[in-house]
Amino acid sequence: MMSRPGFEPIRWAPKVPQALIWQIYQNDAQGMTNEELLAETGSRLLRRCRSIQLATSRGLECPRCGMRMQLPESEPWRLLPGPHACPNPDCGWQTTPAEWHASWRHRDLLGAAALPAFETYLRDYPRAATPQARMLCIDLLIHAFHVSLRDGQPGRSFANNLIEGSHQQVLALLDRLFALPGGASKEDWRASVQKMHARRRGQA
């Protein structure tokens, strides 16, 4: 990304460490609740979902004042004029479409086919009033798949957009989570993973 005097780069929420996800599930399996750890994990997932929602919709938050900005969606980003100034008249920060694109490129921040999963989390997690409700929101989110807009079949695990590690490493973590007590949906999960792999090999 280019550098200029007074330039502040666009910031996105990072992925969540695998260790946090593993620990809250270990606690849950043992009937223990660390509300501080659960809140930290849930909040980090919430911030990551917001970043994905923004990047997917050509939005961003001004790194200087925090105001939300929106790039036009009428043209491919390469054809958009620039620069684009923060709508806060007292701010003065600005960016270009190229800088915006470079800020999220190769960072797993686009999630168009998984919009229902993270929009549900953005809606439901802040309303969750108990640790059990918050844990359920997290569980539903990280086990969601990108769903094909063509036929509604699972295309790719959405957790790779949320959790640190490669796609295969994150799938391995999710499989380990189902080995914990109470993982009654493990066969359904593995069936979805098999469908996903078959689709990606062109066998379905």
C-alpha cells in the first residue's frame, strides 16, 4: 500500500487465534464457564464479522475518526474515481480504491456466499444474555459453510475467514471440537465436509 505524509492505513479486525476457540470449547465440554474468556472470544469474532461485512459491501471505517465510509458499487473498483474522503467534515482522511483493495487483499475478508451466517451472528450475539446463549451463537457461526448461490450446497467452511490458520488447519480444529463430549452433530459435520471436498474436486 502506498505511503504519504499523514497517511493512516485502513484497519481490519484480525482473525481469532485457534487457542481461544479451543479453550472455550474445552471449558464447555467440562461444564465450566470462563465468562471473561468467552466474552473476549465472542467480541473478537464480532469485530471480525463486522470487518468482513464492510469489506464485502465495499465499506470501511475511517482509521482516523471511525466513521463508516462506502465506496460506490456502480462500477468495478478499478474504474472508480478517487480519492474518497471521509464523510466527517472535521476529519480530512481520504483513501483511493486501490488502497482500499490492497488493504483487504489476501486476508480472507470477502464472504459474500456466507453473508447469512455472519449477519445472523452480528444480529444475535449482542442480544445473547447468558454464557450459554453466547456459546451457541459462536458454535453456529464457526461451523457454518459458504453456501453455493447456485444450488444451496456447502462450498467452503466459513471458519477460515474467522480463525487463524489455513483452510485445512481450521477444518482439523473444527473436527477436534466435535471429538469433545456433546459433539452429537459430528457425522452431519463430516458429511458436509465430504460434500464440500467433492464439489471442489468437481465430483458433485
